[in-house]
Amino acid sequence: MHNNIKKVIVVGGGTAGWVAAAAMSKKLGKLVDVVLVESEQIGTVGVGEATIPPMRAFHKLLGIDEQEFMRATGAVFKLGIEFKNWGQVGDRYFHPFGATGQSSYLADFQSFWLYGKSKGVNADFEEYSLEAQAAKANRFAISNKGSINFAYHLDATRYAQFLREFSENLGAKRIEGKIHQVQQHSDGHIKALQLESGEVVEGDLFIDCTGFSGLLIDKTLKVPFLDWSHWLPCDRAVPVQTESIEPAKPYVTCTAHRAGWQWHIPLQHKVGNGNVFCSEFMSDDEAVQHLLNNVQGQTTTEPRIIKYKTGRRKVFWHRNCVALGLSSGFVEPLESTSIYMFMIGIVRLMRMFPFDGITQPVVDEYNQQSIEELENVRDFIILHYHVTAREDSEFWRYCKYMDIPESLSHRIKLFKDNSLVFLGERELFRLSSWLHVMLGQGITPNYYHKIFSTMSDKELVSHLSNTRRTISDVVSKLPDHQSFIDRYCKTLS
Ligand SMILES: Cc1cc2nc3c(=O)[nH]c(=O)nc-3n(C[C@H](O)[C@H](O)[C@H](O)COP(=O)(O)OP(=O)(O)OC[C@H]3O[C@@H](n4cnc5c(N)ncnc54)[C@H](O)[C@@H]3O)c2cc1C
């Protein structure tokens, strides 16, 4: 289709829809009209509280003020994720943001650390991470030098409202109404949405943000779904919110149980909790009970079961429809990646924006880049389940012995045998993330690069202990997280 694109319809007003509308109206609002259609009656999925650091770059792009955003959404800072019971029951490790240790030109930091261990320097890998140590001490500050890498925990409903106001102030138009029918041109492109009220909303490009229902990409355009549940078998979640009973910690806790895991995400005004589980090995009732047995503080919402299937659409952009958010696919929330995926998706779309009409090479390029990035995320999540010593339940035995994608299998072997990690293009998770999770889940390579053995033992010990000392000095000077929040961005309610 070579028609000019002058009117963009964002279909759905969950986090994905309002993120898309905010970015489009801020960056391209002078060139195209932005209209968002949503139905309050249908509502949103209402979860999605933990984020990752690239969200800050997205906010910067849109000129969103951090303090204003944090006050509006009850947000706190996030330095990483604490994983409990993943490698074995009773285990604990931390996946921090930011780079751990210093790599040399020939070999990365893990070789240095492994060589140190062989010489009796037994400090944990996490002791070389500023973010892990700050999280452990519950401390945080934003330094002018920007050395701490961080993201946020936020209230998903308030975030969508915040972005709605932001978008409407920039001229985005919102239409309330349930879509009853989708009209197509004779070539299959989408022509208009017909609402139950009878109103017809025409557009040139449609961004499908209708959540798991995939109203355009699935129900209308019939783009197939590629199922990944054989690699990621959890298929349900039950969230519940509780009152805060302690100062907010600057990290998420993910605690594995016999058929999945439970999240704990502190915000300023409440705590988000949820149980992600595999329905083959745990009933809904058991899941709710397990969740309620393991939360602190009074519940403030009713637990509700959310069913999902892990996987992706075969393509995300088809004809004049681009799927963003849950309509495009879903990889479970273990590493808080979904919000980022549609932020990068809308930025990618704006970079390739088809002002003069949609051409197939652009569509193919968009799909290829988006698929590559999502599949790298998928591999990283599978790693958490597969590399485990747990055999205490059918669920964990399945995960431990299941076949995994060749791309991940190669990466695990390369690390196990050679302590090497190489990143390809479009890898969201960087070297340190892979290292913390692989080591944390129980892989300790025997090999290290011999370049470090040219150091004297004295040099080695002093270099490693200086690195740890510098980190603990910085951490000891940080204020505690809650007092920083109270000063910087305390929410009014
Ligand atoms: C259990 C769980 C936990 C999660 N945790 C995280 C996390 O910690 N971090 C993270 O980054 N992500 C997380 N996610 C993902 C995150 O919640 C979603 O990616 C995000 O909320 C985006 O959802 P959405 O906007 O695509 O869909 P939704 O929120 O479902 O919005 C769909 C919209 O489409 C509209 N709509 C649908 N059909 C129609 C119709 N017929 N007519 C009119 N309007 C319609 C609805 O009204 C709604 O406005 C989690 C997801 C789940 C399931």
C-alpha cells in the first residue's frame, strides 16, 4: 500500500497503547494525527510494575520529568532482582543492573574473578557490583556522575493515566468505546474500526495494543502465534496488592516454588505481589493460597487469575497494522521486559515511519529486528528455568531436562567450558546480566583466561580488594533508599 500515512490509530489504552500514543504525539505529532481508542468497560490487564533501565532513555526522549513521573506513579527505584530458590531450594543470588567488575581488552571480568578464586580470593561475584551492594544495604542516590544504573517500580494503572494526560496535552485524541467490527479494504489492509456506538474511526496505520485479545493482528489479520510454552511452561499468574508494612526496598524479589515463582515489588504506597505458575502442576486454588500464604501486610485487592500463553506473533507488522504489547506476544515477567519491548518497538517504528506509504522492505526490517531482540530475551528467561539443580518437583525436572533453543545451548556450553560470553546485535541483556544469572543459577566454569596469571598474587589480591573497597566506600556514603524517595519524589497519596 503506497498511501501516505497521515492518521495513526492506536487501538487500546493499556500501558502499551498510552506509551505508543505518548511517543507518537511527542515526536511525530506535527506530522501525523494520533487517535487512541479504548474501552473502559473492557479495561486493561492492570499489571506490569517492574521495569528496566532503558526506560530512562525513553523518558528522556519524550522529555518526561523524572520526579514528576515518580510522584504521579508512586514509583521507587530498582537496582535489580533478588532470586531465591532458583538454582536450589535455599539459594539466593542477585541480578543487578550495571556492569560488574572491569574487563580487560583480552578477557572479561569473570576470568579475573575466577583466577582470584583459584588463588583463594573468595569474595562473591556480587561484591564487585555497585548496584548489588547498594541494594543489599537498601541505599540509593542519583549521582551527578550517573554511576548507579537503575530503573523503577511503578503503579501500572497510574502510569497509563500519567501518559494519557501527557499525550492529550500534546494533542492526541482519545475515543472511548468498544470496537464492534473491524473494516478492511479489498486488499486486506485495515480501513476503519466500527464502535458499538455506531461511530466509525478511519485511519491509515493501526497500532494494535488490544492486549491478549489481539483484535487486529490476530482476530482480523489472522497472523499466526508461535507458541513457546514448551520452553516457558508457566501459563497463569495471580496478582494481589498489599499494604506496605516496611520502607520500600530498591529491588524486586522473585522466589521460586515447586511450580513457578512469586514476585514482590514494593512501591511507595503499596506492594505488588503475584504468583506465576504452570497450571499443569498447580491448580488455581493452590496458586491463590500459596500467594496469600506468602505475602506480608493486608491485601488491598482480590486475587484474580490471568491466563496467558508464552510466545510471539509470526510477524509484528503486517499490512498496515503493527502489534505492540501483549497483542504481539508475551514472555513472562521474570526479568520485567515487556514494557521495554514496546518502548523500543514504538521507537523503532518511528525511526522507520512510512510517511510516504508502507513498503515491504521496511516491514521486513522492522519484523526481523523486533523478532531478533525478543528471541534473545526469551533465551535469557529460559536460562533461569533450565540451569538449575532443582529436581524436587515434576515442574523443575521438566525444566532441567527440556530441550532448549540451540542459541541458548551454545551460550551455556561456551560459558561452562570456556567462561566466555559473546553478545550479538540487539541484545537487551548485557554481559554482566548473563554472568550474574549463569553463576547465580549454579554454573561455575573451571577455565579462566590465562592473561591474568601474568599478574603477581600480590597485584591480583590488591586489585580485587581495591575494587571491592571502592564499592563499599561509595555505598556507605549513600542515603537509605526510603529517605531518598521521601526527599526526591514522595507521592501525595
Ligand atoms: C502477570 C503479569 C505481570 C507482568 N509484569 C510486568 C512487569 O513487571 N514489567 C513489565 O515490563 N511488564 C509486565 N507485564 C506485561 C505488562 O503488563 C504489559 O506488557 C503491559 O501492561 C501492556 O499491556 P497492553 O497495553 O498490551 O494490554 P492491556 O493492558 O490488556 O490493554 C488492552 C487495551 O485494549 C483495549 N481493548 C481491547 N479490546 C478492545 C475492544 N474490542 N474495543 C476497545 N478497546 C479494546 C482495552 O480496553 C485496553 O485499553 C506483566 C504481564 C502479566 C500478565
